[in-house]
Amino acid sequence: MKFERFGLGIIKGLTVTIKNNLRHPTVAQYPEQRLNTSRRIRGNELIWSRERCTGCGTCAKTCPQGAIEIVTSTNLAENKYVVEMYRVDTGYCIQCGLCVEACPYDALFMGYSYERAKYRREELVQADDMLLESKERPASGYFHPEIAQKLPRQTLLVERINEER
Amino acid sequence: MAIETREFTLKTEPFMLNFGPVHPSTHGVYRMRTTLDGEVVLDIEPVFGYLHRGIEKLAEQRTFTGFIPLTDRLDYISSMSNNMAYCMAVEKLAGITVPERAEHIRVILAELQRIANHLIANGSFLNDCGAYFTPFLYMFREREKILDLFEMVSGQRLTYNFMRIGGVSQDFPEEFMPALRIFLNQMPRFIDEYDRLLKENEILLARSRGVGILTQKAAVNCSISGPVLRSTGYQWDLRRADPYSIYDRFEFDIPVGIQGDCYDRFRVRMEEMRQSLRIIEQAVKDLPQGAVRAEVPHLVRPPVGEAYSHIESPKGELGFYLVSDGSIAPYRCHVRPTSLINLTALREMVRGWKVADLILIFGSIDICLGEVDR
Amino acid sequence: MALVDLMEVNTRLYQQAVPPDWPGGFWWHWLFFAVVLIIFILIMVMAVIYIERRAMGRMQSRLGPNRTGPFGILQPVADAIKVLLKENIVPVNADKVVHWLAPVIAFVPALMIFAVVPFQNGALLADLNIGILYVVAISSVSTIGVFMAGWGSSNKYSLLGAMRNVAAVVSYEIPLVLAIVGIVLLTGSLSMNQIVLAQDIPFVLLQPLGFLLFFTAGCAEINRSPFDLMEADSELTAGFHTEYSGMKFAMFYLVEYAEAVAIAAIITTLFLSGWRGPALPPWLWFIIKVIIVFFLMVWTRTTLPRVRIDQLMSLAWKFLLPLAVINLVITAIEVLFLSALPWLIIIVNFAVAAVLVVMWSKLFFKLGWGRLEV
């Protein structure tokens, strides 16, 4: 192994580093500056719509982890199912989004926020009214283009930092 | 006067050193029991299985579509390739044809994934060399751009779950194409910057030129694949040798190394990034309109039979072997793990080198423990 | 026959800056300087730690520490407080006295070097007329501290790291000293104050090869990257200071940066004409130059990968030592014949340096061993 090229490669490398020293660093200071996530983000929670859900159970059959549990009873007068309990164990959920994709009535949404950690493991199991959409639990546009249009645009690194090389 | 001389040799004894499962440089939980004589490595004995999650057995209890999120977690650094290999295997088994636009989208995403993977591979290789995170952070900066694109398309940054049986799950949003165009314009100059920093760096050359040589014959005998095989000089790329998807329509070169040492593997990966950019340009140019998904029921029931399909994943040849018995879940699913088979050559490559070279050679094979242990 | 006429230089410059005349005599002078030096070293070490982390962060396209205090200035203070609050763990099998004494023996020489470094004309703790020889002698003593740390830890990886360190330091002493001898030939005196006074032209121009040799050998002596394999995080454990925690670890950390400041101060004094400069007060020029030299060290640390141990030794014995000897011979010839024409000396020296480095690296130099037969 000869010592090739007498140090020229080292000098080239040094020029690259010193030029990077003078450029703007590619950082965003979290939590003061938050970047906008994608409109289709599969965030940390599941959002359910009680009006549209019919209790068909497609989501529970599709979920690879088996995290969804539905209990229904029949309402023979209106020829419908009544959903008594709809429970999701978000600790098991891997945020794959297959349930949202499978629902034939568009009653499920992925969450938009990603800072939803809980202090206790029991709080991860969410049922019924805890799953409804609210201001703290916005819905994301994964498989729901009408919601995706209203969400803010994603911050892209290619647009933020565009220095010439 | 006769002077008696005696040979004075220093008596040394080999000792066993354990590169434990928790180590800053083994890329994951991987254990090596090395026998050292001073600084020279005499023998290594690998112990893995610390990340075994039983994915192949789990496949028998998930549906064909429900298994796709689990394939993400095999080689978690390049999830799109795993998804693609699995979906191609099921399509081969069930005889489903994929629409044209979906094929183009798959190629674009797979090549972007290849660039992202090689950025990590080279960054970690230089980190093991001792360059104090500088090239690593530069390469991660570019990987951020690719991850932004993937997040825009699929919603997550690491385990995408994007390919489906019969195509991809959704179409591109409308801001994807402009962002991809900016990325394609910027990236070649960033790769040039890496070359300026590293290609002729004397210390890197002294550390890695001629180190860990794998001969062509040994590589072919051990069924090594991927950049490790190409660095020995053997021009074998599944995209040329056994074309899948629509790769036979694109023109690209296959970078090949000279000796099969660590430096060649590093350079092969750099050049492959440039070739991937070429393929993406061509795929973007003639992207047709149309459906992105074939009409496939959610619970697919392929006919009874078996199929094996393989792709050129960034680390090598990744293959899925599926046996179906007509029900909604596979009867048997076996993954041909690229990293494990590439790892079997480590022992031959490492004997006689020093401890510092052991770390370097191990890093240059570029394994991911999720695939080794499944 | 010296290059400069010291009598003339002394009388000329003595009238410009008068060193302080202490009323109490020698003991007040000693007390004042001892206190000033200790405070100076501690503050410079903290400043230097801060500069290194910020500069390295900026070069890697990220910010350095910026949360503790405005612009992160209090980060070294936070580090110091953290390290003081940690528990002091001594291994059971360790040799207690050796383990305790090692940081002390490693730290004290780094302090003692500053006794002969001039901050202003005549502002030294002790203007020894063997100044630079004293520096060379004392700087070798801290190696004993490092070896005691490795031995007293009763840990075979610490011993390995300590032995590597001793080998490296002993090997790099010789090019270091030979580079210094070149300077002494130009000046005609060993005293540091006289060396600074003699630099009407900074010696970095008159001795470019000497500067490179001293810088490289100095970086190797203080275990800085690219020669930091004694504490390589991506190889075995943390080297000789594995078994240290709490204040003793803080001592080793301090030693590393104090020696960096010491080597930077010596380079400033020998090559960059110490405290001399046009407008600002001399001690400010001194600090500025020390920080510039330290920035050079940070710059090389960020860019270059690490060398291997046998390559380190080869570099010292086969590359630096012959170049140092040839440099010495050529300087001696120049001082004999060309001492009236300094500009000719500059041209000749630069040409010789370039030719030597090119020729040596292409023809005579083979870096390290290859693969050994096992």
C-alpha cells in the first residue's frame, strides 16, 4: 500500500469541509421550529367516525396485528348493526394503514399528529368516544384526498436548502 | 572462540475477544467471538439470532396483503425493495399483471431506495474508518431529501408499506414531480462533493485499498451477490441477467470493481448511485397515465402452487419463495436473506488482518441485521 | 554562526517592551505567574472545548451546542459539573495507588510546559536558557501517566490501548525533536523568548517542512485524530481511560485538551512568531494565534479518517524521520552559506519541501503491512 498522491487528496478533503463550515447548517430547532409533516402521514393514532361506521368488521379482519375489537348487536327494526364497542389497542398498532384502506364506508382515518405519547400503557387502549375526531386529534389525508387538500403543505428539504455545489 | 547464539522468539498465546451484541460498530445486534494473536485476527465465530422475530412463521398467520407491513421490517433500511420483491412473488404465483404506470412508479421508488441505502452504507463505512461523522452526516443530509419524498408518497419515513399486490397503493400527489425534479438536478453535484472529499483521500486509501480481498472464484462459490460480488470484477446484476419488471427498457451501466477489496466496494456503491439517477431520469421521462393498481381482491387466494421471485435489492439478491395451498394465507414463505449469505464470506476475508481491519471489512459488506435474523 | 544577530535584536527590542519589574522580587513574580497560568489554562481549555464542538458541528452541517447559555457558551461548565457529580468507581482488582496516581502524573506535565511559554516580551514564569529542551523533556512524562492508567485498571483492553499509546508517543518524539533542532539552528539559542525575538520573518516561511513535521508529530503525541486510535470509539472499548469515571476521567479529558493547547502554544512560539504583531497588545496576539493553530487541528480532525496502528508506526519511522533528518541537513547548510539572504532561504526551503514530500511518498514509502499468513 503506497502512500499515493502525496497529500493532494487530503487537501481536497480539507477544502470541502471548510466550505461546509461557511454554509447554513441544515437543522431545524425542534421544538421551537416544527416542520410540516406530509399530508398523508400515518400518525400515531386512529380516528373513527361513528356516523359512517356500520360495524361490518372489515377493518378488524384486515388488521395484521389484530388490534381492533368490535362488539355489535342487531337492530332488527332498522335492519342495521349497532356498534356497542369499538376498541383499538394502539399499542399493538403498527400504523400500516391497511384498515383505513379496507374500510368500505370511509369511516376510518389515520391521525395527523405524532406527539401522542401516553404515560400509562392502559391509556393506549382507546375505545368509542375517545376515537372520535376532535381539535387535538386531527385526521390525516391517508387515503382521504378531500382531507389532504385542506392540510398544510409539507416542508421539503430540497426547497429549503438550495445552495449550489 | 565459538560464540553460541540462540534464537530468541517471543512466546505469544492467542486469546479470545468478544465483540458483543452491543457494540458501536456492528450494524445491529451481532456478536463475533474472535481469536486474536496480539492485534492479528486468527479466526472468528459469528453468533447471531439476537433479532429473530419469526417473520417466516408469522407469514402463515397473516393474509397475503397483511404480510406486506411485515416485509418492511426485514431489511428496514430499504423497505421499498422488500415490498417489491414480495409483491412480485405473489403476482407470479397468482398470475396478476401490473399496470404500466404502477411499474414505472415501482422502478422510480426502488431506485430512490437504492440511493438511500448506499448513502447509509458508505456513511457507516467511513464512520467505521474513523472520519468523525463528517461524511456520515453529509450523506444523511441527502438521505433526508429522499425520505421527504417517500413521506410525501406513503405517509411514513421508514416502513412504507407502499407496494400492494397488483401495483402500488396510491398515486403520486401533485407536488411529488416538481420535488423529484429538483432532487434529480441537485444530487449529481452532491455525489461529486463526496468524491472530492473521499475518493483520493490518502488515509482512506491506505486503510482500505487491498484490505479484505475477496477473489472472484470464492465470491461465486459462496453465492455472494450485490455490490460485494460486483466489486470482485464479476459483472452480475439481476436487472440485466434476469430482467424483472420493466428494467429491460432502461439503459444503465453496471459498475464493477477491480480487486474485491473494501475500497472497491465503496467505489462501486458510489457509482451505483449515479446509475440509479440515470434510471430515474429515464423512468420519469416516459411515465404513462393510467391505473396504479390492478383489480385484486383484498383477500387474495392464489391457486395452489409455488413461486420464487428475486430482485436486485441494494444489498444483493433478495428472493421470496412462496407456497400457496389456495387459502388466504401462504402455506410457507421463505426469504432468501441477502445479508446472511453475504456474511458467510466474512471469515475468509478477515483472517490475517488486524482488529481495525475486521471492523472495516465487516462494515463494507453492508448487512442489516433484520435480514440476517428475520 | 546564527541567522540573526542576537545582540542587536535584544537591544533593539528591549527598548520597545519592558517586562514588569516586581517589587518583591522573584517570589512575587513566581506566585503571580503560577496563578495566572493555572487560570489561563483552565479558561483556555474550556474555550477550546467550546470552539471544537461548535466548529466541528458547523463543518458537519449542524449546529454545535447552543442550549446551555447564549450560543452554548456554558457547555463546558455544564460538562464539568456533570463530571464532578459522577460516582468514582475503582475496579476491585485494580492497583489502588497506581490507579489514583495516574491522572495526576498525566496532568502535571501539561501544566509545566506553560512555564516557559512567553506571553509577552519577558513575560514568562521562568526564562530558562534551555527553554525548548525543557519542553521536550517534560512532555514525555505524561506518557508514564497514561501507561499507569492502562496497567492499574487490570483490564486487558486498557492495557492494549495504553501500550499502543506508549509506542506511538515514543516513536513520534524523534521527528518532533528534529524539527525543533532546525529552528534552534536558525536562532542560535534554546530559550523560547529569544526564539520569538529572533523571528523578524516568521519561521513557518523559513522552515515549511519543519512546520508540517512538527504539526503531524504533535497531533500524534496528543492522540488527536487522525491518530486517535488509542481512544477509538468504533473499535474496542474506550482505551486506557475505560475504567475511569468522575473527577479522574475529567482529569484525562482535561489532559487531552491542555496538551492540545500546549502544542498549539509551542507551535505559535516556534513558527508563527509568538506574541509579535502590529496593533493589538501582545498577549492578545498570542491567544489569537493559539486559537488559529487549534482550529487547524479541529479542521484535520473533522476531515480525516483514522490510521491503523502499524501504519502509524510506519509513518513515524519511515516517512517523518528521514524527512526530518534531511531537513536538518539542509537547514544547516543554509545557515552556513546563505544566512544573509533570507528570501533565498525561503524559496529553497519551499522547493525542497515540495520535492521531498513528492519523492518520498512515491518512491520510498510503503505504509504498513499487508495480510499476515495465519
